[in-house]
Amino acid sequence: MSEFDIIVYGATGFTGRLVAEYLGSRDHGVTWAMAGRSLSKLEEVRAEIGLRASVPLVTANADDPASLRAMCERTKVVLTTVGPYQLYGSDLVAACAATGTAYVDLCGEPAWMRHMIDAHHADAQATGARIVFSCGFDSIPFDLGVWTLQEAARAKFGAPAPRVKGRVKAMKGGFSGGTAASLKATLAAGARDPGVFRLMIDPFALTPGFEGPSQPKGLLPEYDDAIGVWVAPFIMAAINTKNVHRTNALAGHPYGTDFRYDEMMVAPGLGDIGRAAAEAMAKLNPLASDKGPKPGEGPSKEERESGHYEIAFIGEYPDGRSLTATVTGDRDPGYGSTSKMIAEAAICLVKDVQGDGGIWTAGALMAAPLVARLKANAGLTFTIEG
């Protein structure tokens, strides 16, 4: 019998604090604890965010595999915000796979994810550990947005849409300092190992044993007739599209083996493409400036609550039929919305989903119950038009 339902590992970091604050904001029906390297820092953060003194604290260190295993043995789910995961996450994934402990993270590092799949998927299957990467803005709204669209497409047309376009129509808010650190760590890893970049550009990097059709590149601005606007490259497409294809593969290809998918961001007009792309890069690519947040830093509560996003998913058929799903969020994507999404994913693993062990995606393991939770508790909407 586990002592806790969820342990939030990294609770003293910026996003980890938000997760702890969210879990402590009301009774979510789970038992949980805060974890990190320093007991005194955990005590300080617990007081700063107004949690009761009875919230349990656990010490664990990414440099101490024994402490990670001990943490895993005390809980049903480890929720980790400690990145870059390629630097600090490998031993924790190994510990979860070995102990049968469920796991959720915010990873947007596909080369590392592929290495973890190769190293630990079979172990997780054997122990029953349900390991789910990318449970924040990358890639839950995109993964579950495509799932929502395809569920509606099968219901309306009797078959999935073979072509889906993800189009970011609006977004206010930046990404975390942890995202900046992850991008820099990935570039450093690519400099040491060219195989990292090969995985980054392979849309099927996370589906070992399966390679689908050629995919749209999304690297140049273009006019999208489906929505009547110009679209520009979207930097997060490199991770989201891989997770969507992994969901399709793990679920037995309900979207079809000929499924084609891309993501781009809407530009208001031809003359605005350069500006829109530059603004997006400044917001989403922390390498473009030294002024972005450092790990552990982030926007104010007011800035988080004034953020939002809207993403359209257009399913197209060769005969001209189409259907659109829209996903919206009522907080900034990198912090306010992400902290709620990963918390609800962890709660979903505790309360709603059993499932076999393995390295999963949210869409393949818990799409329907997680969509319901996100709509009820986390400020997301999922709607169908057409």
C-alpha cells in the first residue's frame, strides 16, 4: 500500500510551486506530498504558498538514485517538474519503471524521450508502471485536440480524417525558464551526438518500428485555404507532432496508417507573417534572448491569469469534407495552464485509469477521462464545429 497518491517532485521550482498550490487549493480526492532536494527549502515554499503545515515533505535528489527509488516506493504517481529531463530525469524514469510507479512530466525533449522508450518501455510493461511524458502545454492540448477531432470524425463520417491541420489561432503568455534550459541542453546534446538532431527532425522518432507517410514540413509561411489565412512555422510542432503520431501508433492506428499532421500558427495577413513569426520565436524560443526567465522564474499571478490560447484542428478528407475541433485555455500556456494540466493528468492516473504498464502518451492512455477533467477543473474547452 502506497503512502501517497501523488508526490510532486520539484515542488520548490516555479512550476512545481504552482502544481503544489493547485493541489492544495481544494480537496481533489488524493493524498499528496511535496518533494525536493532540501527539506528547509520545502518548508519555506510550503509556508510561502499558504499550504497547511501538515502537507508532507519528502527529500530526494536527482544525483542520488537510491533516494529516487525510495521516493517512488512511497507513492502511486510521481509528478516531476525537474528538468531538463535529459540532465536530471533518466534515473527517475528508471526508478519508476523498476518499481511499477506511475509517472508524469512536462518533457519537450523528444530525443531523450526516445532513449527512455528504448531503455525502459519493456521494464515498465513488466512492472505495470504507467509512464507519461509531455503532460503540459506540450503536448496535451494538441494530443487531445487531435483525439477529439478524430472521435467526432468517426462518429460523423464513419472514418478518421486522413489529414489534420493544427492551427494556433491565438496565444498570450510565454514559456518557462525550464523550457529554455531544455532547449539549450538539447542543442548541447546534438553537438555531441548527431543522432539527436536526426531524431528531432523525424516525425516518427517516437514510434519505433513504424514509419508513416511523408509529413508536411511546416517550415515556411503559406496561405491555408482551409481557414483563409496565412500561417507561419510553430516552434513547438517538433515535439507535439511526434507525440500525436505516438498516440496513433500506441492505440493501434485509429487515425489510420496514412495519417498526416502538422502544426502552424496563424498570421493576421501576408504583411504580418514576419512579425508574427518573430514574436512567436521571441516568446517561445528562449535562446533568442538572454532576457527570458531562468529555471525557477516566471510571470506574476496577474500575467498568468491574463494569458490564454486557442488552437483549431481541421480534419480534411480527399472528397472535400471537413470538420474542426477547437481547444482553448484560460491561462498562459507555459505556467498557469500547464500546472493544472499536469496535476489533472496525475490525478487521472490515480482515480480514473488503470491500464497496462509502458511508456505512454496522454492521448493513448487516458484521453476521454483526462478531457473530462480538464474541462471540469483546468479551464480548457474542447468543441466541435462543422
